[in-house]
Amino acid sequence: MNISQTADMNLGELKAGESCVVVSVGGQGALRQHFLDMGIIPGAEITIVKFAPLGDPVEVRIHGYELSLRLDDAAKIAVTKIDKTEEAETPKKSKKTHTAHPYLGEPGVHHDKKTEKPLPDDHVLSFALVGNQNSGKTTLFNRLTGSNQHVGNFPGVTVDRKDGAIIGHANTVITDLPGIYSMSPYSSEEIVSRDFVLNNKPDALINIVDSTNIERNLYLTMQLLETDRPVVVALNMMDELTGNGGSIDINLMEEILGVPVVPISAAKNQGIDELITHALHIAKYCEKPLEQDFCAPDSPIHDSIHAVEHLIEEKTKACGLPLRFAACKALEGDSLILDKLDLDENEKDLLEHIRVKVEKKSGLDPSAAVADMRFAYIMQLCKKCVVKPKQSKERARSEKADRILTGKFTAIPIFILIMAAVFVLTFNVIGAGLQWLLEQGIDKLTEVTDLALTKANVNEVIHSLIIDGIFEGVGSVLSFLPIVVVMFFFLSLLEDSGYIARIAFFMDKLLRKIGLSGRSIVPMLIGFGCTVPAVMSTRTLPSDRDRKMTIFLTPFMSCTAKLPIYAFFVSSFFPKQGGLVMTGLYLLGIIVGILISFLYKKVLFKGEAAPFVMELPNYRLPSLRSTLQLMWEKAKDFLQKAFSVILIATVVVWFLQSFDLRFNLVTDSSESIMAGIAGFISPIMKPLGLGDWRITTSLISGFMAKESVVSVLEVLFGAEGGITAVLGVIEAGTLLIFSLLYTPCVAAIASFKRELGWKYAAAVAVWQCMLAWIVSFAFRLIMLACTGGFA
Ligand code: GDP
Ligand code: MG
């Protein structure tokens, strides 16, 4: 069959509700492989669900799940239209239940007890938890390890790495790998997961599979089985599947796959003990999969894979790669594996020859042929063992919810409402309340300590260091904590419920204009509250490039700590135009941010944006346990990372403010080192009309916390009126703009440092100051020109 003749349109040309069959998949590199890995292969049926409110991207259904893709990308997929009435699969009668499974499920059936060579008892059994995104990985990991977790980074990349021991088994360590759809080496997550499995060689892999979306999830399973590690498959979400009348013949599936398969529900805590038993067993006895050759013997590429295996057998041994995995990847043309194999010219020719043969025989290029082989196998497997529910309550519920939440006219208003609610609750109600409580506590403690120190007649310098340096610093670190914790509580609800994926879906078109994808909108919005949680929340962005660029843009979103500055100047200088000035400042921040993003896109982030092919999972009830766990993690993370930076900075500032150049304590702040530095810097500020050393001092202390700009100004200029005598209206405006754009506070810089390292963090601080200077200067020139101030 020559398929290419039957293609009559591309996927992007279909209308909502229409269906088609994929004829060929265009595009290249990462994007194309991503298409294939997500199941967009020739022959697959696709139904258009809806277009995003702004017309792009499009949501489609394929292999029983929802996926969103951009129209540009959809245009690369050639299809032919079909008439399709949603045919519900008629459930087959199945006598077998999904729970009892005496086959492989019985630990030890598949190793010879006489020759068994278990790992020694003192060996720490290592596990990797691998699975698709939204398959319940976090929930399962929390179940397996309880609170006994350690969070870090994978070497060289800012991808979260979580390790923990399985509850009740101290001699184990389980690592939560980033959620991935395939072992293709494209996103940094996929590289991390793949390298971990191939290089760290954990004693066993725990593969979590979303049983309500089993075809696509098993695609990863196929590749894991090829890696020649012991694998146990955990079929998660069984509560949903059986609740809707579906079932899975676990025994048969085990028999076919040759590994233990355990039905579980991570959310309902079912089957976890059994999963642990099997995982421990296969790891201890090194029970590898019984089967790796997952293609039907009549498949056009069956022989070719074996031919490649034959060809590279020696080389794979030399570099320690699993044979079957390397053979498939070599056939796909995976450059990383090919480099590792280091084939000679002759072998390369032979490989190319095999690849050409595959293309001729199957009518597909090798990577599509391999994907096709895997999906064909999975389809057969599912036909044999899976009874799908006629209809799923959760799906129906999601569709209903999406009619409003991603509806053409309702999506964006509701999004704004939800974000506004999150903001009010975080910054005005819950977060602010907690902050107030904490402040009271710290104040009390400071008071008591202050009194005690005075009573004990402690040296003046030490006294001041403790009260004005350390207590102040600790206090300002802690004041961020309630906000971070409450913000992440809401974020976790939004993320785990599946709503963030929807936000990415309908905001993508807008964000793409500045070179980002829809997901970046969330951190940026949080930036209007506080840059610290905003930067921390970029962790969930899938692409490294997007993450960096988003982090760099967050300082342009004017954070709430700057509000007191605005309020102070508005009441002193613009009492009538308050609203206008405030709105103007926020808008200016956004506009400068957008302009700068064009610059970043051209200069710093030239590469292509990550492919945006994203799953839209069913809405699910987030588990309280996971949410609390995340809050705890973020709180710990923030305290550990921010404490040192902020404490050092506060003590340094305290020192500069308290001493003069001969290291004597000063009583008049104009004699302090700080005033000296301010005096040194103020010539730079002079062209802005802000040459007064007191203003520079207040801006420097604003680096500690933006609120303190105002308190320092009040102290240095005295109460009402003091500052209006020094500054004109234009200068006040200039100062506002400078405060809007100049370096983020030290807590924010600490979070920059955590995500990007010292160099970038320092660069951001310097760059924002430069930019603030340029914009304020431009503003001043324009204002002077308009008002004839030059004359
Ligand atoms: P991850 O993206 O793979 O880490 O998935 P999560 O652990 O965040 O889970 C995604 C969503 O699925 C959350 O809302 C969970 O509460 C929910 N979930 C996880 N496991 C189960 C399960 O076994 N049954 C049901 N019904 N929901 C689950
Ligand atoms: Mg998760």
C-alpha cells in the first residue's frame, strides 16, 4: 500500500469534532520523535476535540487520551479524513478478576531456587520510579517513602531529584525520576531519566502505569523492558478503571510481559504492600524480564532489529549498553547511542543498509517503524488483557468541566478569577495572617532578648549585631515563609488537579509571541505577588530554555513588596492621580518585560522553543498528603537555601550602617560606611536627579527588602514633607521607575542563585540596575523635554 497517495489534508485543517487517520508524520528531530512517542504514528486515529479560545493550539484525542498541539505543528501531520461515530468498545465477559494473580505475581516463581544468587543482606537495594507525567508518580513515591525523603538535584541540571528509603525497609533507596513519555534523549528530563536507568543501573525499576491510559503508558514500559533491568509494573488508578466497569487480566499480562504486574491505587493506598514485596524480590534476586522481543514475528522490522542486534553485539558489550535497547535506538538513528557504540565504517554501512530495508518493507522511516512496532504490540496486548470501561465517569466529568474552564468565552475570565482568588488568599488573607503571627512572635523574642542583653550588660557592638543584624535577618527570611508555603499549597492544587495543563493550553498563543510556551504564565503571574515563589515555581516548566527565560522575566512583574514604595510617593507627590500612577507602573513593568523578552529571544535564547505537545490529563482530586508534602519540601528548601544568603547580606548591611571607616560605632548615620558608599554611588544617580546620598542609601537597603526603602527614607528625611523639599515631581516619578525595575531583593537573588548559580544571580542584579537606570533616565529626559525643564 502506498499510503502517501491517500493523504488529502493536514491535521490542522480539520474542524472540531472531525476525525482522521494519520498518513505521515513530518517535522524533524525532537519534535518528530515526540510526535511518534506520543502515539502520533501512521495509521493512528485522531479526533479533534476543540481549539483553544484564542484559536491555537488544538486539543485532539488519540489512543483514548487528550493531547494539545500547536497548529503549526499539526500542519506537519498529513491525514485523511474519516467518518467516525465514537464507537464504545463492548466489554467482553471476563471471568478472571484483576486482583488475584498467582502467576509471576508469586515472588520467586521465576528464579531457580537451587541456583539462586540473591544479593547479600547488607546490599542497599536501589530502585528507580519511572513513569509518565500525571500517572501518579508523586503520590506513589510519597506512599512508598512516607516523609523520609531527600530532595536534591541531578548532577549538572536543575531537575529535582528525590530519594528516600521504602517505609519499613531501611536498606533501600528509591529515586523518583522525572516524568517521561519515552526514553528518547530530548528534554532534559528525558536525558536524566534515561541516563539514570542506563548508567546508574538501579537494582530494579518500578514502572508506574496509568491504567486508565494504558496504551500510551505501556509505550514507555516497552522501552524499559529492553534495558535489561529487573522491572515491576505498577498499574495505578485501578480504582478508576474498575469503578467504571473496566478490568485487566493481570495474570495474562504478566505472562505476556514476563515481569510482575501489580494493580494498585496510589491515592487510595491499595496494593502498595504487594508492590513493595515484588519490588524487593526482583531486586534482591536480580529477576530480569523474561521477554524482551516485543514485536510480532510477522512485523516488517522484526528481522531488522535482530540483524542490528547481531551487528552491534560486540560493541554494546564493550560500552555496557543493553543490547535490545541499543539495537532499537540504533535503528531509530539515535545519535547519542550511535556515538557511544562507535561503529566502524563498515558497520555503519551495514546499519544504513538495514535502515533502508526497513523503509522499503514497512513504508515508514525507521523511527516511525519502531514506534509503530511498539504500538502494534501494545494494541495486541491490550486486546488480550484489557477490558476498557464503556465510559469513564472521570472523563465525562473532565469534559463537562472543560466546557467552562477551557470554553471559548469563559476560559480566560475564569482563569483571572482563580488567580485573583489565589492572590488575595495568599497575600491578603492566609499568607498575610500567618506572616503577622510570625512577626508578633519574632518581635516578642527580639524584645525579650534585647532586654536580657541590656540587663547582662553585653558589649554594645555584640548587642547591636544580635538585635539589628541577626534577628533582623532571620526575621526577614521568615517573613517570606508564609507566602511561599501558602502559594505552593494553591499551586499544588492547581497542578495536581490538572488545571495548570489547561492554562498552558489556552495561554500558549499569547506567550508564544515572546518566545515562551503557555506554562510560563503561572510563574510570571506569581511574580506580581513575590519573586521568590515565582522563581521556585519555574521548576515545573519542562524545558530548560523556557525555565531560564521565564526566571529572567519575573523581576519585571512588580511584586507586592514594592507597593509601600508606590504608596509612599503617591501620597507625597501624586495624591490625586494615585490609581493612574500605580497602573502606569505595573504596565510599564510588563511592557519593558515584553521588550526585553524580544531581546532575550534574539540574543540569549536563540534556540527553538521546546516542542509543545502536551497531555491534558483528566481532572483529578489532588491528594492532601502530596500537597502537604510539597509545602513542607518547599518550606525546607527555601529556608535552607535562603538563610545563608540573606543572613550574610543582613549582617553586612548592619555592619555598613553601624560603623564608620575607622570601625567605630556611629551615632549619626551620615557618618557610616553605608553613607560613604552611598555618597560614592550617588554621582551615578545624579543624572536621574537622585543624587542625594539619602536616596541612594534607601535604595541600597531596599536590596534587603523593598519595604525598607520607605522606612529608611522616613528616618533619613524625617517625617512628612522632608522628601518633597528635596525632590520634584519628575524626580519622584524617576525614582518610582527606578524602584520598579532595579535589582530584586536579596531573597529573590537567593532563589535565582539556587536555580541558575551565582554568576547568573549576580548578573541579574547588575543588569536590572543598569536597565532601571536607562529607563528612568529616558523617562526623565522625556519629561524634562515635555515640560520645558531643560530651559
Ligand atoms: P505525577 O504527575 O505522575 O507525579 O502524578 P501525581 O502523583 O501528581 O498525581 C496526579 C493526580 O492523580 C493527582 O491529583 C492524584 O491525586 C491523582 N492520583 C494519583 N494516583 C491515583 C490513583 O490511584 N487513583 C486516583 N483516582 N487518582 C490518583
Ligand atoms: Mg507529580
